[in-house]
Amino acid sequence: MRDEPLEITIGDTTIAATLISPRARVPAVLCVHGWGGSQDQYRARARAIAALGCTCMTFDLRGHAATGSARDRVTRADNLADTLAAYDVLASQPQVDPRAIAVIGSSYGAYLGTILTEQRPVRWLGLRAPALYEDSGWELPKAELAKRQDLRAYRHRTLTADANRALRACHAFTGDILIVESEHDDIVPHAAIANYLDAARPARSITYRMLSGVDHGLSTPDAQQAYTDVLLAWLREMLPAPAPPA
């Protein structure tokens, strides 16, 4: 296994990323953290995924970690561009099979990862507590959305797939999808999860898991491990078995 620090350039901004990979042409997994997080939240989990025979990439969305000073200015468009750029770097690695790429995201990262599937080929899509935002205000700073949109009310609404960009992308996705809900989530309620599940009906397969007794932020080690266990079990089922050593 090897960790390779990378820098990804989007316009005049550079974000940090880490490529974690075994030493053959393999599936790849892009891990997208949530708002207020960083790639550190996925790095240990990415190593566990890489041990299944994958190349994994974690990265810091703009407005986080080293670019935290830009947090109040970063838009959803900026962070989608970050996610697309990270995907392109991952897909371009010589050991990666471009037909076998998974995107795994949490909350805001799951929202971005879902929209990414509109523009890039994705075989597997893993969504933990996927957030929903109104389509309006796409160019507004992400930090302002909570002031401009009544997100609590919006996420409790029943929405059809054509009513929201992320749900439209989910409805168009025809690969395999994992949706993970936290039982005690006060940020992404069950109604939002139900909207994603309904939108995902055309997928090749849908796996839904409820993490019992767990909050939105996975704030305990047991909650973190419960999510890792669900994610690894799903990936073991989905990913092709690694080739035996030559």
C-alpha cells in the first residue's frame, strides 16, 4: 500500500488530496467528506477500502483544511468542481480501471457525489446521510444557504425526482447504490432519505442500512465503526475479487 500526497488545481485554487493504492489495474473509490469536515475523516476508512484491492482518493473540498479561509465564499459550484477534478485525477491513474469507479460521500459530500454522476461515469454510489438543498442559489456561498433556505422544512418535504437536481441525478443513476441513514439524525431526516430511496428505483441494486442509535456526525467511535462495517460489507459484495498475485 502507498499514500501519495497530491495537489488538485481548480482555476487559481489548489486543494490537497491523498491517493491511497495497492501496487495493478484495479477499481477505484473517491471519498467525499461533508461540510465542515476534511479528508482526514475518510483516510483511515480509505485505507481499509484500499485493502480490498482498490485505489482510493480522499481530498479536501475548498473552504476546508488548508483553504479554510475561503469557507464563507465557497459555492456549491466550486465544491462540485473540486469533486469533478478529484475524480478526473483518480480516473487518470494508470492502475485504475476507469469502468470501475465508486463514489462514496457523507452528507454534503453525498449530495455532491450524486450530482457528479450527471457528468462522470460511476459504477457504485455510496451515500451516507445524503443532504438535500434547494436548486436555487447555486452560485451563492454554501455558508449562506442555511440563512436563505429553510433547509429543515425542505428536507422534511416529500419530493419527486424531478423536483431537485440531486434527486434527478440519483434517478438517472443505473449502477449499484448504498444509502445509509442514522437513526438519530437531526440534520438529514428520514424524509430526505426516503426521497433518495424513491429516486434511486432505476438503479441496478439498492442497499439501505439504518445505523441504530447513531447521530448525523457519527460522534462516537462505535458509530464510526458501524458505518465503516456497513461500507466495507457493501464494497466486498460489489467489487470484483482482486486478481491473484502473478
